[in-house]
Amino acid sequence: MEMTNRNIHGDLKVDCVNCDGLNNQKSNDLAEVSVSLTGKRTALMEGHNLYRLRDRKLLVEEKRRLCALSLGAAMLGILLMIIQAEICRYDPDSPYIALLIINSSISLSTGCLLALIIAFHYKDIRLFVIDHNQVDWRIAMTSHRILVISLEMLVCVIHPVGSYREIGHNVTFSSPAKLRVSNEPGGVMMYIDLLLSVLMFLRLYLVHRAILLHSKVLLSASYRSIGSLNNINFTFRFVLKVLLNEYPARTLLVFILFFWLTASWMLTLCERGTEEATGHMNTALWLIAITFLTVGYGDVAPKSSCGKAVCLFTGVMGVACTAMLVAVVNKTLALNKGEKHVHFFMLDIQISKRIRHAAANVLRECWLLHRANLAKGNRGEHRRHQRGLLEAIRVFRNLRLKQRKLRDYVSEMVDLPKMQMIMCDLSANWNNSYRELEQRILSMEQKLDELSRCFQQTSELLFHVLRHRNPDISIYKGREQMLSTRRCSRLLTC
């Protein structure tokens, strides 16, 4: 029985050991499986992030390409509209098929432009989904985005639907045809076509989008990373500021020339229904120039409401461009910090020399006046020397005042980064000196502790020596001596 019980207990122990081994093996297997699963998950997440970055890069490139194509389609439609308007003006007997082809081309370019705008916003929505790690694209369809898309579609769909031409003959380049805008249905259609042709220039809003997407600010990864760290949004305003800082004259010149030619042609288009000279291109160029420069001689003036609106908008843009031009010229002519320091330093030296000369003149006039008083000569010479002395004193005071003003202005030109660096150096020096002072105080405390310990040891040694030599000395006296030595040591430590 004992043997059987021992065997049973042994088997039970072996089974328990085996079970423990199996459990440990299962736990190790589970740990390996969990580690492998987490590794696979991290690998999948990294792969997903890489796919997102690749998709984002492709979408940005497609957006840039679609923006360039849409701007090209918009400019093509505007160019075809200008050709149609000029043909109807200078060649009213042109075949109807040619005008129909041009009008159909304008409509076709408008359709292509609408398709490109829709594709651009589709790519933009996909880019929003990738950036915000969303699944449903309807999250990106906010009211603001819907309003922007609707306005863009409304602006891009505007184009003339007919042909504005006068029914007449004997029209030459020097005497172009005049539009007859009347109350008849044909006259109303011609006026509507004129208005739609002018409104086609609203498609030029795509220029700012093309500049933004093709600028080096948005293409550079360093710009984007530093801007994201500083919470800067790369909008058209930021890109325009960069262009005006880097290429101010070139940017303003291109914008002014383009606006001048565009506004002049729009004015001729608006003034074709009148018999005034503003319907000619040369007069329109003159009127737009003097309106843009806010001169306004008054020799010519628009007659139609559309022409007045164009001139009003030109005046507003002229004021804005004049302000930007003044800012650019001021920045160009302004001295930088180094030039200002050199210039004011040389002015200070020159004024100091003039002050020394003025002081010498004051002394000379004083001496001449004193000599005239001693000589008791002519009163006229005495008064002349007095006037010379007063004039020398006035010049000396004016120069001193000018030097004081110059030094006050130079003292106001404090370089803030330089002052910040100086203050940082001073604070660092103060911190270092404070640390050194703390270390010296700690070392002095340690030395004082050692001195007090040495005094205590010497007092004990003295007490033992005196007791050994004079055994008749009472213990009370020894204690008093020891206490006195201790007090002395404490006074020394204090």
C-alpha cells in the first residue's frame, strides 16, 4: 500500500510537472503569437502610412496638373471670346459658320473647364480624406465647400451664347462697327452677350490657384515642415507676400501690365454701343492709365454703365497698387542695419569735428573781444567781435543739439536680438558666479567643521596631558577647562 501510494504520488508529481511545462510552453507560444501579431500590426500600419503618403503625393501632383489644365481652358475660352468680339466688330460680313464654330469652341472649352473643376474638387476631397484618415467622403462636404464649388461652377459657366454684330456694310479697320443696343430683342441679346463677355474675365481667379500650387513654397518639403511647426497656413496671401519680398518690381510690373491691357479691352467692349472715342483701343488705354494713376484729366470719360464700373474698379486697383509700390520703393531705398550703423557713425564723427571747430571759434572770438576791450579802440570793432561771439555760441549750441538728437536716434535703434543675446550671456555669467559662490561657501563650511573637530581633539588631548602630569587636578577643573576650550572652538567656528 505504501509503495502504491508512493507511486501514485510520484505519478501525480510527474503529471503536475508535465502540466506546468505544457502551460509554460503554451504561455510562451501565446507570447510569441502576440508578439508576432503586434509586429504584423505595426508592419501593416507602417505599410498603410506609406501607402497614404504615396497616394497623397500622387493626388497633389494630379491637383497641380488639373489646375494648370483648367487655367489653360479658361484662357482659351477668353481668347476665343476676344477673337469673336473683334471679328464681329471689324468684319460684320464674316460668314455665319465661322462665328458658329468659334461660339461652339467657346462652349466646348467651357464644358471642359467645368469637367476639370469637378475633377479638381474630387481630388481635393480625396486628399482631405487621406489627410484626416476618414473613410466617408461625405464628411468633407461641408457647407463652405459646397458654396465654393457652386460659385466656381457659376463663374466658369458664364460665356456669350450668341454673336454681337451690327447689320451693316462698308466697315473698315479705321471705322469699326458700332453696336446698336436698343429695346428690340436683338439689341437686348447683344447687350447680354456684352455683359457675359465682360464677366468671362472672372475665370482669371484660377491664376491665384495656379500660382499657389506651382510655387516653390508649396513644392519645398522644408518650407512645409517648418511652416507646420510654426502653425503657418500656406495660402495665396503667404505666397504673394513671398513673391513681393523676393521679386517686388517684377511682380508689380507683370500685374500692372496685364491689368492695364485687360481693363482697356473691357472698356472698349463696354463702350461699343456708344458713339464716343472710348470705344477705340488707344483712347481706352489712355483713360485706363490716367484712372489707374488717379490723375483724371477729364478729357475723356466713359458713357455706359459698364464702362463706368470698369473705370471705378481701375481706380480702386490703382490706389492699392500705388500703396504697394510705395512700400516696395521704401523698402528698396531704406538702409539696412549695417549701413545705418556706418552712416550714423560717420555723421557722429563729422559733427564732433564741427563741434571742435565751433568751440575753437568761440574761444577765438572771446580772445578777440578781450583784446578789443583792453585796447579801448573803435566801438564798431568791439560790436563786430560781440556779434561774432554770439554767432559762434549759436553755432556751437546747434551742433551740440544735433549731436544729441543723432545719438538719441542711434540709441533707439537697438538691435533686439543682440540685446537678447547680451542679456542671455549676462544671466549665464551670473548663474556661473552664483554656482561658484555656493561651492566656495560649502568648502568653507567643510573647513570650519574640520577646524572645530581639530579644536575639540586638541582640547581633549590637553585635558588628558594635564591630568596625567598633575593628578591632583580635580575632575571639576578639568571639565571647566574642557568646556572653556569647547566654547573657544565654537566661537572660532561662529
